[in-house]
Amino acid sequence: MIRPFDDTTRRLIAGRCAAFPRLAGDAASPLKRAAVAIVLVESDNAAGTSLLLTLRASGLRAHSNQWALPGGRCDPGETAVQAALRELDEELGLTLTTDEVLGSFDDYPTRSGYLTTPVLMWAAARAPLTPNPDEVASVHRIALSDVERAGAFDFTEIPESRRRVIRYSHRGQFIHAPTAALIYQFSEVLAGRVTRVAELEQPVFAWR
């Protein structure tokens, strides 16, 4: 189903996000705080709504050449929303404000030591993007119809953990958690369901 990039879609998603009972992580957790932006934009063919996904630059010290949502570590005294907005501007040159924030989803603990808050945002039609080559190899618009299709997500196992590993299948490639877990929860919210993802596992290469 194609979701038009219009005010009706924005209101629908904002309403479902507002109804979602978000779970915050333990304030006393030793994990470092981080935030990512799930940014809804107009699709390339102007026929629907997409979300932004990046391929991280090869020169990064951590998680290079991996698929990711724009985001990073929260600075001291910074809220998750502030961090997500700042990182979005730094990585993609896309400047949004709190007026474009639709809400947040569950905090997700990563194997690499972060407690990550996904922040949902709505960007203006054809908002220009200027990826920072030091951080981003490429940026992609993923249609919500692709995220919502049957079979977009599946689960597998690894010998190192008893937890299920989630994967998102996109154009012949697998995108793994944490990114896959966060997009999966967003897709469940789109469908009007409350689904928790904190226990979904990441592949071993993402543990570092």
C-alpha cells in the first residue's frame, strides 16, 4: 500500500505514534545515551512516503559500511530529540525543528554499549539533502510500502545468543539490528500494533 506524502498521512502516523506507550530505558543504566532519526520524506517518484536510511562511510572507526539511521551519541545535557536533530543536520545537512518531531519509540540497548532512542520526524516535501562524506557513503529513500510488505522482516538464530536475530530484507540485502529492530517497531506502530523490540538480537559483527 502506497502512503501518499500528504497531511492525511502525517496526521495518521502522528496519531498512532501518540497512542504508542513508549518504554524508556533505565535511567541508571551504564549504557551511553544515543538517538537516531526516523525521518519521513517524499519518495523519489513523488508517489508516496519514504524513510531515510544511510550507508555509513568506510572511513568511520565504528560500524563502517553498515546500514544505519542518521544518529549518534547524545552530548552532555542533550535530550534524545536534540541529539537526533543535531545528528541529522550533521550527517545529511537536513535542518528540522521540534515542530517536525512526531514522537519517539522504545529505547533500544545495543551490544556496542548504547541505549538508543528512535525519534520520528516529518520533513518538508523535497527537502534538500547534503550528505557529509566523512560520515555517509550514500543516503536512500525507503518507501513505507517496502517496510510494510509481507516478509520484509524475518528472524534467525546465532550460536552466540538465545535471542532471535531480526533482519530486514531490502533489494537483495539484509539490514540487521539495531537498525532493523527500530524500523520493525516503527512498521508495527504504522499497523496500529504495540510490539517490543528490546530483546531482539544483533549479529555478532554489530557487537563491537
